[in-house]
Amino acid sequence: MTTLAYTVYDAFTARRFGGNPASVIVLDRDHGLSDETLQLIGREFNLSETAFLVPLEDHTNEAPHFSLRWFTPQLEAPLCGHATLAAACHLHAALPELQPPYRFESRLSGQLKVGYYPDTDLYELDFPVDVPTTLAGTDLSDALQKAQTWFPHVAPEDIKTVVKTGRGFLVEVAESVNVASVQYNASAIAADIPIGQCSTPGFTGSAHTRIVPYWLNKFGGDRLMCRQVSARVGELDTVWLREEGRVLLRGKGVKVAEGTLFV
């Protein structure tokens, strides 16, 4: 039997039970756990993501360097903002000898960096941007029809447009719509965008790699303050580095649980 220490953080929030929770597990370099076992652990926690960290060969206290993978209860995610923030929070709290920025190597999204600013207790995630693509013709009409199945209680005339992103779609609705009260059809969304489901809506950080360029392309500027009004609510400050093709996501996290997992 193998024992693994885990920690759960609520990310993109300064208060417990807000933001989005993610479990974090730091594995030894020779941990020997199969991908199937990692997926089973993700299913066992049943949070939107569980983050697994493994120190890489060149990892040092002065230049911390880890591989990072995220598992939903159903599958491995290509990118996850809140679980990356949770991972950085854990490293800062549990391994204070490590000097930020933390470098994370992901399988599908390249290298990610997270800095820490002690004066404000803010973490800064450096993520690749995902600029949405405008749809037209039958592609747009098809996407609008799909959006009506995703959000069946939003009037069709209130769905202003749908744009394509690298991982799915972004739907803009009329300003008169109270997005905090919008109900969505999770099964319909999963049928069109198979990225895994979680029963509790939380705060998604990586979505802002698409949200930020979408709105800033409309209104100009390079900075956007965001508040996500899902049930748990979350906030972050963002900066679009247009020339570098990156988005900076700044937020906080708070520890809510820790323990031992028996595998």
C-alpha cells in the first residue's frame, strides 16, 4: 500500500468555500503510479481537478521545476488555471525554501509559470493566450443553435454571438441577461465539448485565456478585472501580453483540507 499526502485549496478566492477547489499531490520522481491510477485518484476526490506534481531533473530550490498534470473525475485536462494556482499555493506554503517563480511543464499547454507577490499575497499565472475565432455563415448558425441547447432558458434573441476557441466556444449574451442566474444544460454542453463534467460549478481560471482577448479586442486596453458569478464566485486581475501571446492571471488561494490518501 502506498500513502500520498494531499492538500485541497480553494483557488481564485481569499475566503474558504469560494472560488474553485482543487486537490494537490506532490509525487516522487520515481512514484511508479500508472495513468490509470492517477485517473482513479481524480475520480476519488471528485473535484473538478486534481493536480499532480513531479520534480524534474533540473529542479532546485532556486529554480523550482515540476511536471504538472490535471485530472478531472473523467479524464486528463489539457490545461487548468485554478488547479495550477492551487499547486503554487501548496508549494509556497509547504515548501517555503522554493523560490518563485515556479515552472510547470504540461503535456499539452507547454511551460507555465507562477510568480508570487508577498506584498499583496497574489499569485500570477503566465498562460498561453487562446484568441477566439469569429464564426460566420452556417458555422455561426449551427453554433447559435447549439448555444440554445446549452442555455435553454436564455431567449434566442438574447444570445448575441458564439465564437470558437481552442477548447470549445464562447457565448456572448445581451447585457439585460443576469448571467448569475443562467441555468445551463451540462449534458448538452458535454456532448458538444467533451472536456469532463463536475457537479458543482466553480471558478475556471483557464477560461480567461479566451475571455480576456475576446473583450479586450472589443474595448481595447491590455488589462481586465474579472468576476465569475458561478455559485462559488471568484475574482482575478488579468493582463494580456499581446506581443508575447500570453495572458497573466492574478489571484489568491486558501487551504481548506489536507490528509493522507491510501493507494
